[in-house]
Amino acid sequence: MGGGNGAKAAQKRERNAKNAGGTAKSQLKTNEKALNIQCSVCRATFLSTTRENALNDHSSNKHSKTVAECFPDFKAAAK
């Protein structure tokens, strides 16, 4: 039974942080805060960097609706 490299990477981050005198850093809380686009139908969340094409795919494939119906607060980034 082989273990994955995920545990090794976490141990290495912790060891390096301890050697540098800091604490191990995690992106989990930062990523959680960035999930600020939410589907009004199913409440699925998306990262703030999600592009309109991905939201359009979700709207049409999951709900047969438009982006405006599922994500009324979404404003496309200016090009």
C-alpha cells in the first residue's frame, strides 16, 4: 500500500516553516473567502475569478437557464 505524496508535501511545508521560524501556511481559508459567486438556484459557489463561459455552462447544463437568471449579481469583467 503506497501513500500519496500529499502527506509528504504537507510535512515538508511544516518542517520548512518551522525552520524559517513561522507557521505553515494554507490556502484553504483564502480560497473559501474567494468563493463569492453563488448560483441562486442550487447555491453552488464559484471562485471570484470564474469566467462567464463557465457560469454559462453551469446555467444551461444544470438548470436550462441563462447566466442572468442563475447569477443575477454577476457582472462580466470589462475587456
